[in-house]
Amino acid sequence: MKRSLVRAGAAAGIFGMLLLSCGKDQPLTSEANEVTTTADGLRYAVDTMNSNIEWRGYKVVKTDNTSHFGTIKFESGEVTVKDGQLESGKFVADMNSVTSVDLKDDAEQQAKLTGHLKSEDFFGTEQFPNASFEITKVTPNTTGDYNTTIEGNLTMKGITKPVVFNANVTVDNDAVTIASEPKDISRKQFGVNFDMPAANGLIKDEVTIQMMVKALSRN
């Protein structure tokens, strides 16, 4: 089983994401998948206090010693369940909540990195305060470490791209939990193009994200 990025490092830089950033306007670029799910079924609201996105960004040498890691909180979200199975969902992330866990014991450096992540170099949270992921297809898995494959559209900085990841999904009468696999995405596909001078260690394009969602019944 793959470990949670947060537990693997102390909790889950330089990307800080979902992951994401839809902002206030319509996407500038869209390669979205067609939504094949429905809103039919039982509704569950995301428990924002107990859900988050874990992220890890790397310098060119991809090791724990050359990375930053942290979390992003959800602003809102909802999933639906039909016939006991996850049917659909959409999640909105608060990009202004991005923080680095690895620097939690150094407040000055943590604030410096967090401020940089919110700047135009990375997420531009003044223009794009939110990010979103909308589920477009859910497929049960019968083999491997994860019981579900989730397809969806990830929007960040006005750019929408399709993303596919595996997850363990648990459904009961009161709650739905989604624990995704660690997933590498290309930050540059979402307009996060900042590169440090080579002397300071180039930043990798790939950023690892992992989504932990708990949603509570609305019915």
C-alpha cells in the first residue's frame, strides 16, 4: 500500500496545490472530459475540517531531502452515492490555505514559502483564489491496492485538464471517504511555470498530490 504523503514526511513543495485553481472567471483553456456521472442519489457534504489535499514538490533530484510538502484545505464540496456506490462529486479548494508542513518549526521560512506560493510565480491566489475537481466517471476496481478509479476535470489558474487517479472509497449511511493514491501532475500544464536559478536547484515539473476527503450525509 502506498503511504499517505503527510504520514510519509510528517504530513504531505513548491507546487502547493489540486490540486487546481478555478478562480472567478471561466477557464482560459479547457480540455475537459465529458461528465458522464449524474447528480442522482444520496448527497454528502464535504467535511472541510477533516478533508484536505496533500502536496509535495521537488527539486530536480527527487528525494525527501530536496522537497517541500504541505496541505491545502477544501472550501466546499459534495458527493452523491447511488446504489451504494460513489456516483459523482465536485470539490473546491481554498488556494489561500496552502501551507508547508516541513517548515512548521521555522515560522519565518514557512511564511516566506507560503507567500511565494500565493504569488503570481505560482498560484496567483489574488486572481485565482480557488481550485476545483469535478468527477466525470467512476469505475470500480477488483484488483490492486485501490478499489476505485476516478476520472475528472481539474481546474487551476483558469486552465482545465482531465486527471485520472485510483482511490479507496468507503460508503456507509453517514459518511463517504475518498483516499486517493499519490498522483504526479505537471504543474506547467496549469500555468505554474516558475523556475529557480540552476544554482539554487531547479524545480521539477512534476508535483505529487493526494486527496483525502470525508463527506457527511445531508439526507
